[in-house]
Amino acid sequence: MHKWRVFIVRVFGGQIGNKNIIYPSCKIWAPWLLETEDIVTIGPGVEIYNPGGVYLGHHSILSQNSYLCGATHDYNTADFTYIMKQIIIAPYSWICSKAIVLPGVCCMEGSVLGAASVTSRDLEPWTVYGGHPALPLKKRNNFLNTLNHNEDEDK
């Protein structure tokens, strides 16, 4: 029933691409502030707290129980000012199980945030991160270069 859940998110203002998979146990705080491209997976138990908006690029995956937190507070002010920031998950990025992405982070193309890792900083393209705080562990193979090279040879 993924199509049904996509329909419901669209009814509430979400801009959802084609062939998205949205699991029933995920929580989307503000569906009207969610934008996805085509072929995006929002897995079971995922929580998207998105008062600043969340953008999910094509072929991105939010694995089970991952958490996108798009707001915080300024603890240095008397009124504890509420701060909202957009989160961007670029194409081919993977946020693994129980990983946390904090406000204002951009996970660039092909980046991977390992299981139970936490990031408050942007992730570099085609790099695997892990830990708390998340640190770069190794480079990921950019398979798009191979695909593009093969397509050029076919022409």
C-alpha cells in the first residue's frame, strides 16, 4: 500500500516523486514541508521532524528507525529561540538504520551515514561516515561514473 501512503502525503501537501516507498510506521511531522524526487525509500520507523523542510533526492534511502531532526533551540538566549533548518539528502545517499541527521545538514550525492551514527555537519559526496560524531571512514565507489562511461561507449 505504498501508493496509498504516497497519496496521503500528497493530500497533506507533500511534493512526492514517482515510485516512492513510504512504510506505514514512519512519522512525517510536516508532510507539506517534504519534497522527494523519484525512487525514494522512507523505511519502517523513520521519523522526519521537518519544520525547516526536508528534501530527498532520487534513489535516496532512509533506513529503519533513522531520524531527521530539522530544528533546535538557541540555548544562549533567554527565550530559548526555536531554530528551523532544512535538511537535504542528495541523490544516491543512504541514511542507515538508527542514524541521526541534525538541522541544516546536507548529505551530498552518494554519501552514506552508517548505522547509529550522528551527524551535525555536511557529508561529502561518495563517502561513508560512521560514529558519534560521524567521521569519514572511506570513499564509496561512484558507480555513476561507470554507468556514464558505459553509456558513452554505447553511442
